[in-house]
Amino acid sequence: MIYRFYEHLIAKDLRTFPKEMCFMLSDTDILSDAGKLEKVIMWAKAFPEIKRIIFHISTDEAKKIEKILDPKSLAKKTTVRISTPEHDTTSGIGTPEILIALGKNGREEITDAIIAIANEGIEPESITEETIESHLAYQVNPDFVIKTGGNHLTDFLIWQSVYSELFFTDINWNRFRKVDFLRALRDFQSRGRRYGR
């Protein structure tokens, strides 16, 4: 009851939100609480300013982790894209859009983009930041990246998250509550974004 009151106090003072946010997780996190994905999505739906949530799950066993997720249940609530090294599927409709990336490596993504550019025969002097961005697997720009359970980021969205605000919490994924989600949003609101300047 106290937490619900506290959640209400935090939520009513929120005015500034990330349009895109990213949770960087490990396979251990998902194995400890796969259902937390759905809870986070429902918390975010209360704030229509949040248009996209990315869940990056660092794992060498994408197929195993994909099996314990419930994309059909998630797709009943919003648009869900699940991306693995083997395939990419999208289902459902609504916001926030959800991207669940399993086992993707940021260095590989950039390397693949460079290979694609080279295969297209684009002259080196013609390559711009926009050229590289257009060849990345993920056309996303997270304003806010949340890492639960410590301060070690995973190798994901290296290019796209260069200007993201980072939020680290010692709270493990399976203990991450709505009040922690709201506290993270409050922290985002308090920051003056510089975009690398």
C-alpha cells in the first residue's frame, strides 16, 4: 500500500519522458523472471510519450531464451518484434513498440553494415554517418538505457546509444519493481541532455 502511494507521488510529477528506452539484460535475468518483460510494458503503457522499448538480452543461446518468452501474449498488448541471429519476426499492433533482440552483438552489427556498404560499391569518400546508420540492423535511437543488477553494459547498440542517458541500478531484474521503473524515469527527467556536446 505504501509503495502504491509512493508510485502515485512519483508518477504525478513526471513531465519529461524518453521516446525510446532500452533495457540491457542477460540471459540469467530472463531465466530469473521472463514475465517481467510484460510488466515493464504495462508500466510504460501508462505514459504514451514512450513510443518504443528495446530489450536487449545478451546470450549465446538465443533459441533457448526465445522459447521461454511469450510473444503471443505480448503481441496482444502491443507491437512486438523479436530479432535473433537466425530470424526476425513482428506481430501485434499498438504502442509502445517492443523490440526484443536476442544474442545480437553491436560490433557485429557495425561490421555487417560496413560489409553491406562495401558490397554496394559506395565510394569511401561518399560514406557519411547517415550511410552507416541506414545500413544498421536496428533503426532505433534510445534516449534512455537502463541496466539492472550492476554497471556493466552489454555490447549492443554501440552506434545508436552513443548519446543515450545511462541509468544503472544495483537492483536485479527479478526484483525490479514499478517504483524502480518510475524512479528511473524521474532520474531521466532531472537530466540536462547534451547529446555529446
